[in-house]
Amino acid sequence: MARRDSEGAYRGDTVTATDPPEVTEGVPSKCLTFTLSGDWGHFRRIDRTVTKQTYRVPPRTTLAGLLAAVVGVGRDGYYDIFERESSAIAVELLNRPRTATLPTLGLGTNPSETFDSAGGTGNKTVKARYPDSTDARQLHSYHYLVDPAYRISVAVEDPTFYGTLRDRLETGRSYYPPTLGLSELHATLGYGDDRHTGEFDVARAAVGGETTVDGIVPDGIDAIRPGSGVTYAVERVPGTMTADETARTTTSYVDYAFREDTEGLTVDGSKLPVADVDGRRLVFA
């Protein structure tokens, strides 16, 4: 079992689980399942610049950051917890992914062109730099998700993170406000309010042929067996990150395959680590 000494990385009270899950070949021994929803969402695609397009499914790194916000782990303090060998996340679409384009006016953020400064010299006195509010605004088009809703199943081997997350979900608390991408797009987490949310045991499904996966299929495009009239979408999203003294770096990616009508995908179960969770079949990333 992978371990990480994360003492000191947490804000607020913590709970250490005596029974954290173990992740074996992509399948955890158990998981926490909750719903994630909101009025609007925006998960900016990293391969777009001028037009702020959104992923239709929250990237694995985004979900890791959201869960770290709930638990109370600061920026750059949770990347090791969500390494692929010691964590697992499965996603199910609850609403059909729908987007709307909204134009937004904003100040430029290029320090060489649109910034102003005030204060001291920056040596012994503070010098502040900020966008010039008298400059002309820039028009950007944002793609927003409308009424996004997902069911998330997550397992991490770190006992403090897992225990604190379980406690936060059970008590309906969060150290930082959870959001759907942007800070102003607040999210609602549902836990224990229906029979498909809670803590569940997970077992690797004994399948050697075709089976239907109820959630999104990560890194399994070659295993998908679409039938007549069935179409599916694929999005390549960031999977894991690391950080050094200067920046954060994406270290792996995940190919998410899903049906936009929220129905399941038929796959060759011999090519994927399919798991049984509360009567549903999922593939964890």
C-alpha cells in the first residue's frame, strides 16, 4: 500500500481513518460516493486559448482539487495523495452535458502591456502591480456547462485524507467552498440523501466478455463495443499533477469516453478493470 506523510498539510480538524481503502490494479477495496451538481460549470480546456471552452466532464485533477478543498488541504499539498497507484476516481453522468456560450468583458492580464503599479520600490518598501482599470476591456467567449450533475466515487489510501473526507461528507461541511471549475460557480455535494450515495465496498467484476459500464470509461477506447446507433464522445483530460518551486506540471492524462445521453457503454470486460459498486459497474481512473 502506498503511504504519504502529509502531516501539517491540513487546515482545520482532521479524522484519521482506521480502515482506509487499498487500491489494487486500479480497483479500490471501497469508496465514498457522492453527487456533484450546480447551476453552472466551467472546466477550461488546456488546449484552448482565446475562446474559453470547457470539458464536459470534470478532469481528474479538478476533482482532486475539489476534494482537497472540502478536506482542507492547501494548494500543492495533495498531489501525492492522488497518484494513480494510491487513489481511484470514477465518474457517472447524471445530466446530459449541455453548454451555453456567454461573452464576458475583462481586464487584460499581460504584465508587460496592461498592468499598472503603485507604492514603493519593491526593495525595502512594497510595490503593487495590478491591471489598469482605465484600460479598455477585452471580450472573451466562455463556454459554460448548464445544470451539470455527476456522481463521483472516490478512494484514497491516505488515512487522514480519507477519514476527513468521509467526516466532511457525513456532516455536510467543507473547509473551502467546493466549486465547479471557477470560484464563482458554487457546487452542491449530496451524500447519504439517496441509496446510491454513501460508503460502499468495491469488488472487481468477474467478467470475461462484454458488459455495460454505467459510468464514464477512462483509458478504454479500444475496449468499447458500440452497438447500432450508439455514439460516444472522448475527451482527453489531465489525470495527475506535480509541483516544484516555480510551477505545477501535468504528469499524466486520461481519455474519458462517455455517451452524451448518460446511458452506459458496452465494453470488453477482459480489457478493463471493471468494478462492482452498489449494483453498478464502474471503471476507476
